[in-house]
Amino acid sequence: MSQSVEVGGTGLEYKTGMIIRNTEPLLADLCKNCGTVVRFHVKNPDRNWITKT
Ligand SMILES: [Zn+2]
């Protein structure tokens, strides 16, 4: 049994305009039985992500 839990503190940054940065919350699929984080994911993958060039 796993559950998606929001990771606090930080997320993934994306641009909404020329200079505006926003943060997409990072979600962790947590197994509530053993505490294992199965995977990290975001709700909206189609952002204009700020990537390393
Ligand atoms: Zn488990």
C-alpha cells in the first residue's frame, strides 16, 4: 500500500514567463508498510523546466 506524499522544502523549478520562476511540488510515493520511497514524480510534467544547459 503506497501513498503519494508531497516533499516539503523544495521542488522542481519551471518558468512561467521570462523571469518568473515557480516550483512544482515534488511527490514521493511512500510505502506505508516499510517506509520505502518507491519513486519521485510531479503532478504536471509539462512545465517549462529550468534545466542545466
Ligand atoms: Zn514496503
